[in-house]
Amino acid sequence: MQAIPALLDIVPIGLVSGLLAGAFGVGGGIIAVPLVRHLLGCSAHVAIGSTLAIILPTAIVGAVNYLKQGKLITRLAMACGAPAVLGTIVASYASHFVEGQHLMLVLAALMFIVGLDFVFGFGNKLKAAAADETAGFQMDRRKTIAASIIGTVVGLCSGLLGIGGGFIMVPSFCYFLGLPLKVAFGTSLLVVAMVALPGTVVHAHHGHVQLSLVLPLLAGSLPGAWLGSYFSLKAKDRILRIVFGSILLVLAIAFANKELNL
């Protein structure tokens, strides 16, 4: 009888993370890691490793709707993917030797900064003129270098924090490469899927991945990712930015407060 309440606690976390993953081009870890950590009482490293394990299938499901609508640039995703995978492997090994509380506080700080930008648009001054379609996007030398840098940062964050890195990629794609918001969401999800696998393998090697968490999380995140991407493609960009930014701000404050026992 005790397994039922546990299952009912875990599946909604997967559903929420999947909805936000599909809607906003993130892997879902930015939501799921703190929720698994605090609502389920798991250690920081288990929360990171187990959440990272659900990101690959969740991101693929979410990316399908964007791909069907032509809101995904595979050339850019591949340019980001290789350095991101390398960064994920290195950082996943390093995370085993880093204090769990420090990882959570770094995650909260990043969530807060990005949340402010999504709500108030501080980064709009950096934003290049975005095209309406993906067809005209060309990968020149400057964009390839920028994509490699973005991918490296994303990989390091993914391995250390158990997140897909989409919350870094989405604003970076918009500001530095001039992508429309929904194209950034779709392209981000493909990169997220690429980096999730090696990070999961490394965390599993350290014993951070628990199937008793992963399977029920997937039961919620997979349908959630499909629904999130479906509705995101129909929503206005400004509404998407404000909603996502507001969620990040609230969660960042709540999780930092919890870690510091304030």
C-alpha cells in the first residue's frame, strides 16, 4: 500500500516537468531536480542523476511537434551537440566530488537570472534581428563558433546539475544567433536529447540513477512533453516568455530558501 502514495507523488512531478519541457524547450530537469530533491526527500546527487535519465525520451517527444511545424534547425543542433556531449561527460564525473547543496544553490541562482530576463527582457539589447522562418538560417563561421561555446556551457551545466541546459540555450539562441523564440525552443530540445544520454550513463556509474524514480517520472513526463509542445506552438511568444520567467523566479527563490534552511 505504501507504493501507491509514492507513485502518486512521483508521476505528477514528471507531468509538470514534461509540460514545461515541451512548452519551453528545456529538458525538464530545471523543474524536476529541485522537486525530486525536496518533495521526495532524495539526495541531491540522486535527484540529478535520476532526473537526467528522463530527459532524453522527454526531449525527443517534445521535439516532434516542433519538427513537424518546421521550428527546429538540425544544423545548429548538431553544431552545439558535440561540445555539449563532451562537457556533459566531464562535468558528470566532476559532480560526484562536488557538495550537493552547492549544486542546488548554483541551479537556483541560474534559474533566478534567466527568469528575470524572460520576464523583463534585459537581454533584448543583445538580441539579433530574428527571422520568421528557419529556411534562411545559414551556419557561417561566427555562428559555428557561437554554437560550440553555447554547447560547451550547456554540457557542463547538464552534467553538474542534471538539467538539459535548455534554459541556457533558448535565450542564447535568441540573443546571439537571432532565432525566433519557438525555433529556439525546438532546436534546444534536440540538443537536450543529445546531451542527456552520456550524462545519464556517467551518473548511473556513480549509483545516482534509481529506476524506482525514473519509470514513474517518465510516465508523467512523456505525455506532458507532447502536450506542452503542442500548446506552446499555438501561444504568443510574449506570453510564453512571461509565464516561463515567472515560474523560474518563484522556484529559484523557493529552492534557495529551502537549501539554506531560512
